[in-house]
Amino acid sequence: MGSSEDEKGFDPGKKAFGLLDEFKAFAFKGNVVDLAVGVIIGAAFGKIVDSLVKQVIMPLISVVMPSEQSYLDWKWSVGGQEIPYGQFLGEILNFLIIALVLFIFIVKFLGWLMKTKKEEVVEGPPPLTKDQELLMEIRDLLKQQ
């Protein structure tokens, strides 16, 4: 078996650099970088909301509730097992705040932006000026001759 034309033209260096170029084109596209930034900001926002719930909101709820314990100590005892429902309530509140912010941002804000963009597209081009109308009439008359 001799070597074919395909084998002669195969250059592993070119293949590796081609793959690297394709990866760079993919990884540094605007959408991928924007997505990465969004994920990082989302994770940081989640930590902020988590801290807000655990260090501010739930302790305030503990003050209002008729109990001498912190919300972390709210527990039910069932069959000798303790169920820490206070921590669970904190996590639910954490989730609800994040879900509310996402709803407001994605559904309301981005929906409003998309609606205004659609309205711009639906409006179509601006009306013709007098000069443009006259030029179109002249063009049409020239076509008729």
C-alpha cells in the first residue's frame, strides 16, 4: 500500500493550529464572553441575595416572631429527629427573591425592550420627502418613454 495524496497533504501542525483558531473564534465571540460574564455576575448576585436573606431579612423576621431563638434554631422534633425548618424557610426566601429579580429583569425589562424593537421594525421606513417623491415620479416617467 502506497501513500495517497491525502496522506501527503496531511500536516499535523496545520491541523492543530486550525483547531486552535477555531477554538479562539468560538471562545472569544461576543456571545460566549457575554454569557460567561452573565454567569459570573449571576453567581455574585446570588451570593449577595444569600447574604441579604441570612444576615438581614431572616434575623429581622426572628425579631418579629414571638421566639427567643434565632431562625437557625427553629426546629421541629418528630420521632426524635430534628427538622430545621428555619434554615429551609431562609432558603425558600432566598429562592423567591432571586426568582422575583429574574422575572422582573427577563420578562418585564427584556420583554419591554423586545417590544420596543419590534415596534420600530413594524413602523417601516420613514415617509418619503418631497424631493424623493419627485425623483420617483421622474423615474417612472422615464421608464414609460
